[in-house]
Amino acid sequence: MQKETNVYDWIKTWMDTYVQGYKAPKTYKSYLNAASLMVRTHPELKEMRLDEMNEIYAQNLLKDLAPKYSYSQLNVIRVVFNQSFEKAASNGLIRQSPIHRLEIPKIAHKSKVVALTRVQEDAVLEVASKIYLGQVAVFMLETGLRRSELVNLKWEDFNRAREEIYVRKSKTEAGVRVVPLTRCALKILLLEPRTADSYIFHNQSGNPVNYTNLHRLYKRLRKETGISCITNHVYRHTFATRAVEDHMDVKALSMIIGHKSVAFTMQRYVHPDTAFLHDEMRAVEAYRKTHEMNKS
């Protein structure tokens, strides 16, 4: 690798050397998409030498893209810049990385995933009980599994005696975990037919359930319930929110849904229903009233 290597070629080399095979395929793909976006909008990256890059250029690139692209997309570009140039420096291609602290402009759109209210969840459960693969949506609501974890679930991961599943394949190290089953989730598994391929959930063709099946399922649930926010990830947010509303220990919740940080669970995955907030406020009032009566 010569010092005259351009930025785009180095980023591709870095991904093939340090990302592919070491990080999840989904992560590698997101880095590829980020690199493609960068060179499509800033073609000069194919000509720019590594030693010509500076933090001002990288920051302005993020600023240029912020009006049209999401926070998460820009964050991937930021990671690509940071990590690829750190490796360029450690490989002696440049004296030191010029990228130190890139900021994502506030104008960048942050997608917000909501949780279903209890009323909405009841509507989803009612429809799910009557439609094709509806039990899969219910199982996700009952366990908080990610879609990738659901499609990779096998019978060997189900412990009938302990009434739990073991998530072997997850996007993070913390995601490899044991998930205790509710009565409802356990019943769903006991009703699923066992097949030779060892996967638990199957479609009508007899193949393991895939992302397309899950996408079509939540689209049908949207149509049947009139709730437009339903997605695979909304099931997960709803599970976490109900757990907190029903007073589950937050550390236990964090472990069950596969988070390393309790703070992350509370900040990103819990969206209390306003009805729950009213109930909690009334409970506080009742406690205070009882306390005052006891004092007198």
C-alpha cells in the first residue's frame, strides 16, 4: 500500500481487511453503504490522497449530508472515518490520524421508535390471533427478541424443563443470553410443529421464517388494526415498556433484552403509556394520603 492511495480505495481496503469476517455481516454492509454514499456525494474522495484528508473536510462532509440523511447514517460515516484513518496511521500510511472528534449536525433526522400503548397492543394481539404467522408477532411481543434472533431460533435453543430459550446468535455480545418464557410464549412454542431443519418458526412453504415474512406480517397488522407505527422493532420496544410499567427490575430487563447498559435500556427502549403515568401519580397520591392519616 503506497502513501498515494486515495481515501476511497483505502476505506475499501480497511473494510475488507479489518471489518469483513470480524464484525457482523450487517455491520459490514452498512459500512459499504456508507462508503458508497460518501463517494457518490463527494466523488473527489476517489482522487484525494490519505495525507490530504483533514478533520475540517470530514466535518463539512457530514454537514453537507445532514439535511438529507439520517443521524444513524451519518454516524456510520463518522465511524468509518474514525476507524479507517486510525488503521491508516497504525499501518504507517500517514503519520497520524487527522480525524479526532467529528460531530453530527443537529439538523440530521433521528428516527424515533415508539412503543405500543396497552390499547394498541391489545388490538394487535386480537388481530394476530386470527392471521397467518400472527403467533410470531405475539412471541416477539412476549420476549423482546430482535428479528434476527427470532429467525435464527432453533429447537435446541428451547429448554422445556426450564421454560426458557437461549439466544445464540445476536448482534452484540450482550445479546447472547437466556430469555425466560411467559405462559403465552411457552404455549406458542409447544404448539409449533417440529421439522427436520431444526428451526422453530416456518412459513407456508415449509422454510424457516425470514425477514420478508416478518415484514409482510407487520404490514398486515398495520392494515388490520389501523396502527401505522407497527414494526418488528416496535414489538421489542413494547416488551421493554410493558416490563417497566409492570415493575420489572430494570437490571433484569436489560439482561433479558440483551443490553450491556441499564441506562441504554431506559433511555432508548422505554416509552411509558400516559395512562400508566396517570396511574402512578394516583398511586403516589394515595400513598401520601395514607401516610398523612397515619401521622395524625
